[in-house]
Amino acid sequence: MRVLVTGGAGYIGSHTVLQLLVANHSVLIADDFSNAKPSAVTRLEELAGQSIPVCRVDLTDEAATLALFDDAIAGGQPIEAVIHFAGFKAVGESVAKPLAYYRNNLDTTFSVLRAMDVHGVRQFVFSSSATVYGENPVRERTEDMPTYATSPYGWTKVMVEQVLRDLAVADDSWRIALLRYFNPVGAHASGRIGEDPSGLPNNLMPFVAQVAVGRREKLAVFGDDYDTVDGTGVRDYIHVEDLAAGHVAALERIGLRDDALSVWNLGSGHPESVLEVVAAFARASGREIPYEVVPRRPGDVDAYWANPSKANRELGWSATRTIDEMCADTWRWQSQNPNGYPD
Ligand code: UD1
């Protein structure tokens, strides 16, 4: 299939692009490079052994998005499916800049869906998040739980999911996958592509990696008084390579299914606490990870993880990599690229 990958130069997008190419799909990347570097694509091309078409485009621009689809047809390679990663994703920033988050995450999706509608393209895979489960007291999340959010970022995911559900009801020729990611970490085994957050990392694993490599002095552990195994927050970490494989599986499956819309959790199903992640990273890197316990981060949930059995069953997919492999691959990427991608 010819797949448009929006946000394909980003962290999860780049790993998925590589796996799509390995699975013999052809890819067109659309990215505005607001939170990704062009050198990520150069490295992808090296790893894939082929050039990868990239379009620098602001997908909130509906005319430019339509032109992308028209140009693909004119070039003899019409777009047949879309994986939509592009979006703003920092929870804290979304609280400070709600309008920017709602505008960007909703408008990019509307532009892409409109262009797909105009051109009769019906296969759409959406980057959703386990954040849509909100604060449900049942820690093991299943796809049938109600959705709710605790930040503007989270609401953009809930809202786009609702738009897509309504679209699937209105026209059952759509084939839509909502993929709810748990906590993606790790990097490609080559150490050539990985997560490169700009500024202070918001998420645990990149922060720990930057402490290990000496870019930061110590980790702040946000609370050790939760009702969990050691008092620290518990999450379901999933290797980005497993996550990328989940996208390829979903893309290849939706066209074969009768349902216009399918929802799948992409997680490992294994809960890990902050201190368990810190210990695993110390083992993988051979470095000490200094940390200090500080008060809870506002808005944090104590513990949740995926029940991934629906994806296991319906996609024939499962997350296979352990937390030790996630840390080892993160460390290879971080130690080979202490300052991330070159500019
Ligand atoms: C957050 C977002 C989620 C988003 C995900 C991206 C919420 C509530 N959270 O998840 O939507 O999809 O990022 O990966 O919407 N921690 C520390 N110190 C740190 C950083 C984190 O102790 O410096 C702890 C947190 O308190 C938490 C765990 O580590 O218990 C994981 O945090 P993080 O990596 O930020 O991910 P989430 O908050 O789970």
C-alpha cells in the first residue's frame, strides 16, 4: 500500500515508517518539522537503504493537504491509506496553551479526513492514547471503558476519537483504527533513530536517559506515596518497535475487517513502577541514576496498564520486548547521540 504517514519524522512515526518499508509498503512522510529534525529522515533513509519522499507541510492548511493528495495522484502513486501521528503531545504545555492544542490537533485531523473523503481514501489509523481512559479506578484498561480526559491534550484525543466514531457510523465504507498507546519508550536497535525531546523532557524514560548520559544531574521522582508496589507511579511501558509493529498489523488488518471502526490498546500489559524503571536503566547502562523524591505531579494518575488481549487476538500482535530491552535500546540511542539528532 502507499501510505501517507503524517508526523513521520517524529519519534513513533519514524520507527513505523521503517517497519512499513520493511513490510514492502511505500511511504510518503508529511511533517512540519515543528518537533522533529530533517536528519531523522536522513537516518531513516540510511537504515531503509532507499530514499523516502518527504513533504514539509502544515496540515492545518486544508488546501496544502488536498494538494498533497493531488500531487501523489499526478505522480502516479496515489495515497491509499493514512497513519496520522502528527500532533502536539505535551500534557503540561496543553494546559498552558489550550487553543494551540485544540486548533492543531483537531484541524490537522479535519484537513486529512477531508482530503481523504474527496479522494475516496478510506483507511485511517489514528494515534490515540491511553490518556483517554482518564481516572477510572479500574487500573487494567480495556477498550470498552468510558473515555474522559484530564488535560486539553487528552481532550483532543477523546474528541478526535468521537469524530472518527461518528464518521464510521455515517459511512461504513471507512476502515478506521483507534490505537491507544500506553507509554512508548526505547529506540531502534541500531541506535540511529530514537526519541529526541526538545528542552526539558516531560516523560520519564528520556529524562532518565539524559541523567545517565550526564546531561541532567538527577531525576525528580514525582511522589512515592501512591498505593503501588513501592509508592511510585505505575505505567505500562511499550517498546517503540513493538508499537510500530502494532501499526503495521492494524493497517494490514482494517481492510480485511467488516467493522468501519476498531479500537485497540497497544501496551505490554506489564506494570512497572518509576523505581523499577530506574533500576532497569541502571542495569542496562551500567550508570548510577541519582534521584530525589519530590511531591506528586499535578494531574498524574497513580497506576494503570493495558489489557492488550483484544489487540493480541484481533491483530495477531503482541508486545514482546522486556523493560530491560527497552532500557538497553534507549541507552544505545542516548549514548551514541547524547544531544539527540544533529541539526
Ligand atoms: C504522559 C501523558 C500521556 C502521554 C504520555 C506520552 C497524561 C496524564 N499523561 O503519560 O497522555 O500519552 O505522557 O508518553 O495524560 N515521572 C517521574 N519523573 C519524571 C517524569 C515522570 O517520576 O521526571 C513519573 C510520572 O509521575 C509517572 C511515570 O513517571 O508516574 C511516567 O510519566 P510520563 O513518562 O510523563 O508518562 P505519563 O504521565 O504516564
